[in-house]
Amino acid sequence: IEAGCPQCRAVSKIPARLKLMASFPSSNFAKVDWSRSRISYMLDVMLERHPMSYMCLLAMGCVALTLIGGIIFNKNRYSTFNQKLEDSFWDAWACVCASSMHLKETTRAERAIGLMLAMCGILVYTLLMGTINAQFKSHMDRLREGAHSQVYEDGHIVICGANNHLVTVLKQINKRQAHHWRSGAARSRKQTVLLLSERPRAYTDQLVMSVKDQPHLNILTRSGSLSSTLSFLRVGADKARTVCFLSNKDDTYEADAEVVLSVLALRPLLQGFKGNVIAEVSKASSANLLMSLSGTRVQTVQNLSAKLFVQCSRQPGLRDVYRQVLSYGKHVINLYKYPGLSGLHYQQVRRGFPEAIICGILREGKLDFHPHEDLVVRSSDKFLVIAPKGTQKEAPHSLVKIAERYRKTLNTIDKILCDLAFLVSSINLQHEVSLQAAEKVLARKERIVILGWRPDVCDMVLEYDDYVGPGSELVILAEASLEERQLVMDRRFSRPLRNITLTHKIGSPMSRTDLKLAITNIAPEFGNEDTPPLSICVIADGKWHVGGTPKADKQSAFALLLAEALCREYKIKVTSLVAEFVDKKLGKQVVQSHPSLNYICTHELSGLVTTQVSENSDLNAVWTELLNSWGNEIYVQDIGLYATTNEAPSFNELVERAVLREEVAIGYRRGNKVVINPKSKEIPLRFKPGDALVVIAEDQYGVS
């Protein structure tokens, strides 16, 4: 190559070496900073993604110890004993597995090696056992939570959700199972109840801790999504005798939405389902929606807390009446058919049960508490019978004999008169508006003070508006702001108030100053007998529940006692001083020390209603009417309306006098004792002023 040629000179030039910094990609381990924190992070990530990798690391460590120990043993023993490598590995493995093997070594070096291997073996064994225990415990916790276990039961009860009246429902199921077991109707001594909730299992266990030892209940708890069909399939809902949905949200809209989604998730399993499905809802619109989505398979029970509180706060002693007629094992409302009594008049049937009380009839889906006395009974009629559960399933033999003679003489004219009599007895349903208007004229003006605030206070205000007369006043004292209250009322008031003037006051129900101003503003006339009656009601404020149910009950008790002290100090006459409690024991303690006070456990009463409906869905219509202002209700009427002071009438005589007022007498109250369905109805009864007769009537004031 000639140096003079420019092309050759260009080719002959050797390019200089470029000083480039070569580096691995970021994904290559050569660039990884092998620090302790980075290694620890990588181990955490590996263990989080693959929990069983911890076992693999321990196994690898154990193998590494065996290999290292075997090589060291072989180097020390090969020149002396000419030991094979595999024998050295076996000796090292023996030292790792059994810590006592290093004691057999003779030389100093072998003893040191054996001691090191034994200590490392103990460490590996400890870590291995700890890992196995942790994995086993984690797996058992997952099984106990119910996320993966299949329930193999038949005829059990599934309760979905958890709220404050869950304990009451479980106690009633226990009493029912005990009765069925004693009578021979139950196949087993214990009834299996499965609690399915989205809340942590620890919460449900704590809620039902007081009923875990019930002798006739086998309570199982599971956690799972209530909007997933798979959750209901795993708990065997398709084979259950009853599936009950409890409202477990404070917000009524959220609670109803959750119940609707849960029922939709259960719907694919309802094909061929022979049990009952009960759902608690807050609104009538939600109940109608459930019925349209699921058909007649689902029975809805509306939230009755507000209705129960208003009724019991206005009538002292009504709380005890509800406990009697709703508690299993006492005298409750039953629905029975008596085909053998067809042809008799209703009056004959009503008077023909000496050990029970007939308080109405259910015909063709229509409920009538006051049928015409001459109504001829049909074989398809169902009677409302107040008696202990399991009794009075058969009509008295003497009454059946009378019915047989009547059927022989029954002709076409009697059948026509029968239909006309039932039509006349149902005329009240056709003129519901006019009857309500007449009641409003007779209703008296009242003054009410509500201490505390939560969203369902709006429902209570509407209930009070249905009972009190025009010109009544209602004051709400709570710490909640006016904006918060107005926002809730705008959403929940379905109609304007007709009879109540509502006043809001901001203050603490536990503040003497705030409480004094609220009471004295609505009751300024001290000692005036002509002023409208005053009622003071304490409810568990929404903020009080933040610290749990015990805290809310304690603050309710304090506010109630403070209100009583202020009324006594300023000589304000109060017709009713009542507070809402969850803990019934605390309520009893307060009432025992202060007899003028009263308490209501609305959650307990709501649970009793749900239990009754879950056993017999036909009772849903009965209790829906009894607990609403538009229909018949249970009243505790003054005994002076039925008997004079010098009289000693029997209960049967009082029953007939109540019939003249278009009422059904079901019991009486003497002193503080309530008696429903007295055993002997012919014994003369002596009453004192303040005693009362318990009746079912459409109007509290009756017909004079």
C-alpha cells in the first residue's frame, strides 16, 4: 500500500479505541447493590409471593450444612480411617438431625465440627417447627373464617348479617328447639344455626358469646360475601329450613340495598327450595321491590324499632305485653285451621275455647280481628289463637260435635248470609281514611321531648304524628347540627306533619342547663293540671354508639335520671319518662331504683317479631297490622272503662264487655304484673285504680 495514495492513506488509518463505559442492563444482577437491606427486601418479596419458599430455604440450609460438615469430616478422617465421602456426609447428617451424635466423636477437631453441626441443626429444627405451626394456624384460621369450607347440614337455619337483636333471635330459636325436643317433634336435640356475615368472625363471636352455651343450639359462624351465590352455596342455604337476612347497617338505604343484593345472590338456589326466606327491610318500597324480584318465596319484615318505641312510650305496660305475646314458651299468637268447626258461627267458636283466646280470623288472605258474630266458619279459615306454642292444635271435642249438627242443617240461605256477614266485617278496610279521620278528632293534644338524635328519629316523629291530636308539640334536643337534621328529614319525611309542631334545639341531653331549657320551654306552666300531658323520651344518640353499646346505654341512663331530677325539682308533671336500652339488665336496675321511670329494648322486641315470622310467614300480616297506626293495635286500657270499683267481674265477662266496644280482650294488668290468656276465666277478679285490660282494637278510645 502506497502511502501517497489518499484512499490508501484513509484505509490504512487504524481507528483509535473509544473509551466507552460498558454496563449491564438494570435487570442484570451485576448492577444490583448487594446490601443487607436489598437482600432483605428480595427475601420479603419472595416470601410474600411464595410462602412455601421459606420451607425450601430451610431445606437448602440443612443440605448445605450436611455438605460442608461432610467435607470437613472427610478431610480429617481420610488420612486416618480412609473414610468414604458418603459416610462422612451421613455422619454430618446424623449430627444435624440428632444433637447427641456429636458426643460420640473422639478427636478435638471432630467434636468441634459435630458441636457446630448440632447447634445449627437445632436452629434449623426450631425454625422449621415454627414455620409449620404458623402455616397450620393460618390454614385453620382460614377454615374457621369459612372462606373455603363447605357446610354439610340439612334442615339448619342460616342467619345472614348481624345486629343488636341477633342474640334475641338465637334465644327464641333455643326455646323453640327445646319445646320441639320435649314434644318429640325434633329429630335431634340441638338445632344447627349458621351465622354468615361480612364482618370479621371475631365480631360475630363476641356478639353471640352470651348464647354460645345454649343447650339446644349448635352455633357455627362463617365469613363471606353476602352478594355472592357461592357463599350461600357453601353454607348449604339450599338445604336450610330457614334463611333469615338481618339488617346490619346504620344507614337504612345502604341496609336495604345490601338485603336486596343478598336476596338476588340467593335467588339461583331457590329452585326447589322448601324452606322460608325472611328479609328485614326499613322501607315499604324495599319490601315491594323484594317481592317483585323474588316472588312470594321471600317474606319481608319491616324495621319496627320506631313503631315499637312510640307505642311502648305512650302506653305504660305495653312493653311487658309484647314480651308475653312474642316470647316462645309464653302465650303467643298462633294461626290454626279447624276444618271440623265449619258451619259454626264465629261467636260460638270464640266462646268455645276455655284454655285459649280466639282474637280474629284469616280468610282468603284477609285478616279480620273483629268479624261479625254471626259469621259462618269455613273449613279453609285460619283462626288467630292466643295460647302456648304447640297447644290448641285441635278444636275442643264438644265444639266439634256441635259443628257436626250445624253442618247438617246448613242451607243455601245460610251460606249467602255468611258471605254478607264477612263483607260487613271487612267494611273497615274499605273506609280506612274516614276511620283515621275520626280518630284524629278524638286524639288528645300532647307535648313530647326527644333527647338524642339519629336518622330513624324521623320515623318516630311520623309515628307520633299519627297518634297525637292537632296542636301537639315535639322538641328534639341533641348535639347534631340543624343542617344535618334537616338533610335527613328532607330525605325521610314521606309526608308533611299534620298534628305536630316540630322544634329543634342544639345541646347535650346530658347537660343540666340544656336539658332544663328544653323542658321548661315546652312545659312552662308549673303545676297546671289542664296542660297537655308531657312525655320525655331518651334514645341512644348516634354519637354515643361510637364507644360501643355499653357507653350508649350508660349515657341514656344518665340523661333519663337527669330529666327525672329536673322535673321533680321544678314540679313538672310528666306522664311518661322512658329511655331506650340495648342491655335489658341495666334497664331493670334503673327501673328498680326509680319506679317512675321506664325502659324499652326495641332491638329485643324487633328480634322477637322476626323470630315469630321466621317460623310462620302468615304471622307477618298479623304483626304488620298490629304494629302500624292504620290498623288494629294492642292497647292497655284503663279498667274503669269495663268495670266499676265495687265490681269483681270474671275475665269472660270482661271479654264480652270488650266485644261491645268492638275490642278483643286478651289479658289484663294488675299492679306491675301482666297476665295474657288467664288459665281460669270464670274466677272473679278484683281490680284497683291504675289496673288495666289488654285489648286489640282499631281505636284507642273504643265505642262508647
